[in-house]
Amino acid sequence: QVQLVESGGGLVQAGGSLRLSCAASTGIVSISTMSWYRQAPGKQREWVAQISSDSIADYAASVRDRFTISRDHAKNTVYLQMNTLNPEDTGVYYCHTPYLDSWGQGTQVTVSS
């Protein structure tokens, strides 16, 4: 079983930045595609970004050029640097790996206008 623990969420004003972290219980970060999803109140969960095992990053159009996904192999951690946040970025952010379809518990991001 893989455990994923997200952190770094919080309340920020529009235009601000946050960095989310997803710590894995195993070395899965180095060998699997890792993704971030988010779910806004009353909406379905949506894909935000992913980084492949060979470090190819991809982003949803709504966050491209504002968000950056990265990982630290030594720390078994994936990050999501979020800049120029706007209220539409509000939601619970989840980390995911297709290995055993594992999800974290989520971290709340709230962007005030």
C-alpha cells in the first residue's frame, strides 16, 4: 500500500503563491507518474498537473504558465508550486499515483478576492 500525504494548503489572497507537497511512503515518486487533482465545492474532481517517471510535465490549460510540478527523489515528495492564484483555484488538492490507484487525503487551498 502507498500512502500519500499532502500539505501546504491554506488561505491566500488573489495574486499570491502557495507550494503544495505530497510525501509518499515509498519510492513510488521516482518510478511512477505523479499527478495533482483538485475539487472545488460542488464540482467534480479535475486533473491539474502530472509529472511522468521520465520527468515530462503536463498541465491543465487553466493552470499552465502559473503552476509548476516537480519532485524530489531523495525525499519521495512531489511538489506543486502555484503562482498568481485566483479565486477559481480554490478547492481541495489531491495527490495521486496510478500505482494501486492511490490518493492522498487532500489539502485545502482557498484564494480570496
